[in-house]
Amino acid sequence: MRVERVVFPFTNEKIGGSHVSSFTLGTTLQRDHGVDVVVACPKGSLIEQVARERDFRVWPLDEQPAFRHGLVAEARLLPRRLGMLARQPKGTVVHNNDLSAQQSWGPAARLRGIACIYHNRAFNRPVLPNLMVMATAQRIVCISRAVEERLPDWLRRRSVRIDNPFELPAEVDGAALRRRFAEEFPIAREGPLIGFIGNFAERKRLRFFLEMARAMLPEMPRAVFVIFGRAVDETQQDLEAFAARLGIADRVIFAGFRLPVEANIALLDLLAIPAIEEPLGRTPLEALMLGVPYVATDDAGLGETGRRFGGGLLVPRGAGPGAFAATVVQALSTVRTADFGEARRHARESLSAASHTAQILKVYEELLG
């Protein structure tokens, strides 16, 4: 059966990697395959704004954004979900991109007889409530081997591994972006510029990044450390205070949350990725495609990505800030992005939006029969 409509529901309001990937998929579905793409999301959220900019159909939800609704709230919302999914055309698929959306929309889709996919982008705790939520999906799409291997066998049997899509401009003028950035932050005229990109979550290890910066400065006193991101577990004020205690506040730029991500990466000399427990991690692949070297933790999805595609150096998970700093210094002096031309070409082709969409469409069509 032909795929006529795909509904992407979200219960939260912030934009992250899962939204970028799903919107890239949605754009290709709509533009190249004539699929009607619908985004259900909290009214007035940034998700709604970006969805409208992409010319998707939007179902604005008049409800409070939530990382995950409680069971009482879900029971109250179920009739509304059922009503919104009523009278959908044949060939409709509900495609959930996080566990919260699967919990909130999976049961409604199944009750309405609509094909339902859960796109597994995280290391969800293998507790019974989470497993039962995942079980409401007919197919589980895993973004990496590391994610798939954490599923119990009975769920792994309905899983398929598909790479995330990456649709980046062929050319990004990093030098021009850096000049404009330096007009806003004059210290950026010094360098090298070492960047961090990510939410201020504990597993992203931003304090580790700042300790790494302190360890680097005796050897590279003109280095500047740029942080792109927003509060999750910690606020910018917390981290500014920590940088001040380390005595490096004058070498750190807190640039806030900015889109597009490629513009943030392209102005850097190196991207540092000290995170752990990353299911995949978009940023090392984006750095590779943009020709910016990176240093990342050799753990979970980051290690898998680094070994599979190359483009940077990996640091053992147990290494301290000093060892990470030494690897950054090494990368700045020895990693030549010109050497990764073939790796960049391979990544752009194998991770293209067209390739990703073709694989996802195959899953849709199998479910629709």
C-alpha cells in the first residue's frame, strides 16, 4: 500500500537531534515522495515554528509540554489522541521519535488500526514500563548497534537498524562565519577555537570540558573555548561560576543555543565531544562532513561512529581531562582534514536524506502491507 500520510508527534517543546533527523526525513518524504507530513506538537512551541517553516501540516496541541506525561494524564489525553487519529486516510503511519511520544500516541495508533513505528534514539532504561511502551510499536528503528544491543531479545526481533539522515550544505564558509562570530565575541580572533555543542546535561560532561580547557591552556595560552547549548541539568550561570573557579572564565565564550548547528561547527578549529552514553551523536559526523576535526570519547555510539567513519581521534572513556586535553593538542597539530576526503564522501552518500528515506519507506510499506 502506498504511504499517504506520516504523523510525527512530539510532547515536548525543545528542538534536539531527534527533531532534526525526523524533520529531515519529513522534508524528503514530502518533497520527493508526495507524502503528507503532519507534526503534532504543543501549540506555540519551537517545534511548531520549525514545522511550519518546513511547510508541514501542523496539529497544534493545546496542552502543557512535557518530557513525559504521567499515566493519569495519558488516560485523560487518550480520547483526544483517538479523535485526532480518526478518519485518517489509508496509508497513514504514526512515527514516534522518543519514548514520551510513543507512550502518548502509540496506544491510540494501535487502537485506531494505524501502523506505528518507534524510532529508538536513546538508551532507555530496561525497566518494565519502558519496555511495555516500546512494545506498542510494530517496528522499532534503532539508530546504532549500541542502541539495538540494549534491547531485550523479544523486542530486538522487531527492530531494524537504520542510520540517521544528514543533510548538510555542500559548502559552508567557516572563515566568514568566524569573522562574524568575532565581531560579537572579539576574543574569538585569537585561537585556536575549541568548541562544545550540546545541551547542558550531565552525560555531556561540560564540566569535564572546562577542566580539559584548563589543562590545555598552559600549552596553548591563546586557545579559546566556545560553548553552544542550553540548560538541562545545569544552567549557564552554574557553568560560568565553575569556569571562574577554575580561573579560565576569560578564555570561555558561552554563545547560547544557536541554529543551524553546521554554522556553529564550521567556525571552529576543533570540536571536542567529551560526552558518555551517547546513543549515536550527530556532531562527530557533522564535523566530518564539514571538514572540522574532532576529539570524542570512545564510548557507546561515539566510539562506534568514530571507528566506522573516521574524521577525528578517540579518547578512552576512563581518561581524565588532562589526557583528553593532550589528545586535542595532538589533533590540532596532526589531524589534516584533507586526509578525510574519501571518508567525507562515503559519509555524505551513505547517510544522505535520500538513502535514509528509502530505508524508512521500506519499513512503512512492510507495515502497511
